Amino acid sequence: MKKVCIVMGSDSDLKVMEGCMNKLDTFGVPYDVRIVSAHRTPAAAEQLSRNAVADGYGVIIAAAGKAAHLGGVLAAQTTLPVIGVPIKSSFMDGLDSLLSIVQMPSGIPVATVGVNGADNAAILAVQMLALSEPELSEKLVQFKADMQAAVEAKDEKIRAQFAK
Ligand code: RP5
């Protein structure tokens, strides 16, 4: 199975991104974790991106905050899909990160999840890998069924709680 490359702009993004690793673990999807910055270590970002296919990755997840250019820089130099995770920043609650990641120029898409959407980034990555991994498709079907059952149980409970 191809691996996911999880890249963070800083170790300060780790607390949020642990949710991504945990979710990938539940699907048994292999991944590597890197700290690479579009601004502080641009040469490393270029190297990672250019070698990503040869290094066995199927998807890149790029998490960054503030002027969050990491996903776009990585996407510019690979044909792999890049999923961007805007990290909530200290001054603008992550709106700066979100717009920096999502507003890519035509030709270089970054599939952007919500602010601090580490969990959804992992699920989207699994869905991409599942296109060529039937075993992952089965796990996704079960994942959705479990989610549905959990919501139905909550519905039943709340209906009983407020029944007149
Ligand atoms: C971004 O700047 C990082 O992704 C992080 O979210 C933000 C702040 O980084 P630190 O100053 O905490 O290292 O590049």
C-alpha cells in the first residue's frame, strides 16, 4: 500500500495533527511524519515534493498556520494529490491559514479541509488510497455504517429524553 506523507510547518502543529495520525492508524494506513516549512526550510520542501512519488507516497497531507503556503508549495512540484489542513492561528482563528491554503491559482489545486480538520484530512487521504485498495474501501463502508449507528443511537436517546 502507498504511504501518506504528513507534513507540518512546525512542531507547534503537532497537537492538532495527532488526530490525523490516530485516524490513519484506525484504518491501518502507513504514514511518515515530517516537519518542513515552505518559508524556513524551502529546499527541504522542494526535495520532499519532488521525491514524493519515488518515495512511495500516494497522498501528501500538509498542515500549516498563518501565511500557510506549505500545501501550495508542495503541490507545485508533485503530481500527487495534496490535502491542506489550515491550523488555527493565534490572531485570526485560522481564517488566515484557511484562505492561504484554499485560494490556490488555477492549475495547482490543494484539497483543503476545515480549520484544524486533521481528522477529515486523514479520511480524505484514505478515500484517495481506497481507489486502488479494495480493502480500504471495505473499511470505509464500515466506518460510515458505524458513524450512522452512533448518530441513530443518540437520536433514540434524545427522543426518549424529551418525549412527552
Ligand atoms: C506555520 O507557522 C506553522 O505551520 C505554524 O502553524 C505557524 C507558527 O509556527 P511556529 O512559530 O509555532 O513554529 O509555518
